[in-house]
Amino acid sequence: LFLHAYVPSRREVKKANSDVLGQLRLYEDEGEGFAYKEGQWAETSVFLRRSERGLTLEVGEPEGLFAPPRERVQVHLYVDESDRELIKTGKIKAAGTPVKLKEKAEIDLSLAAPQAAFGSLGELVVVVSTPNAAGFVLEIEA
């Protein structure tokens, strides 16, 4: 599963009255056939939040009768210049595990441990292992 999230600039967020920057309900089913008509589908909640400490992306557990076959989630967070320093110098945790930034070419998709890389255009890539489509929290704190 690939999740792409565009983080609004801090200036835009100051105008809002909420710490929630974005949210969605991800619908998943088998992708073929009609099993969804018998309830074989799932929805997963995804929230992107900003706090005084930093940014949080929360991916919930799937809800429903369908068990998504995903074992890994690749998150792409796109930030503007106001958050680049937070990404470069902050503490990153994925599913409770501290993650050190690597060069993008160093990410090894065969590893189970969380990995992260930051690109020159403000893109943070984090790969998180999600056995049995488990939910997780990605935290970036100053």
C-alpha cells in the first residue's frame, strides 16, 4: 500500500481551528468478483495531525470482514520549507520504533524494520512493516 500525504504549510494551518490536517477512510476489497456484496470489504481510518511537538500520521486497524493482504505500507509525506528542518533534525518513530534517515537509494524493501529517507524536494519516505494489515502511528517530533 502506498500513502501519499501533502502537509499544508504552517501558515495555512494557523488559519484553521483544528489540529487535523487531513483524514480519509480507505476502502479495500478483493478487487475482483462480488464478495463485497456479502460484506467482504474493510475500511481503514487515516489521520494526519499537527501538534506543538510535530506531525503524526495514524493508520488504524482495518474494520470489516475483509482482511487486506498488505504486509507493508510505504508512506510519502510531502512538506514545504517550513517543515523541512523538523524532518531533517526531528525524531521519527514508526510503530513505536525510532527510525534514522537514510538516503532514498538505501531503503531496502526486504527488511521488516521501519526505514525512512528524505529527498531534496521535501519528500519523506517511510516504509513500515504491517503484518496482517496492522495499524500504526508515524510520529515526527522536534
